[in-house]
Amino acid sequence: MFDLLAFCGYKYFGMILSLIGGSVLGSRGYYGLLVWESITLAYFLSRTLSRIVLPATSSDGIARVGKRRNLLLVVVAFVQPLFMWWLTSGIATYNRSGAAQPQAGVGTL
């Protein structure tokens, strides 16, 4: 249970990296890094969680994987990139030239 919660925290690294890339490189940097981080996060989570969500072994020694376990693995691995985009889409706004555009009330005194 706590392992799953800990693995869901890896999306924040990708979010921060995408926002930094967006502030330096503009919208292409933001979306490029967001796609890259989403792919790597989904790959990492699917590989790691497949080892943690262990298949049930029967008395004959054959491992059987249930449909619920596979569904949990797919949902957790591929929903995290959507959360990354959703949580950063309100922060990363760009004008037509691709430069970062400050939002009202953010970073202004």
C-alpha cells in the first residue's frame, strides 16, 4: 500500500523538470520534456510495479496473474502522466512566440 503511494510521488520530479524546461526553452521545451518524462515514468512504473504486485503462486508452483492486478498496474502507470499534465497545465502558459508568460498574482509584488 505504502509502496504504491511512494511510487505515485515520482511524477513531481518530471513536473518540475518540465516547468524548468518550459521557462528556459518555451512551450516546445515544456511539451517536449513533459512527453519524455511521461513516457519514462510510465515505463518505470510498469516495470517496477509488475515486480511489486506479485502474482499469486499456486501449490503446483505456477504463477498466475489476475486481471485485477494487471488493471491496477496499467491504471497506476498510465494515469500518472495525465496527472503531470493536469497539475502543470495551469502554471505553464505561453504566448504565441513560445516565451513564458507571467500569470497575474504569481511572482509579482
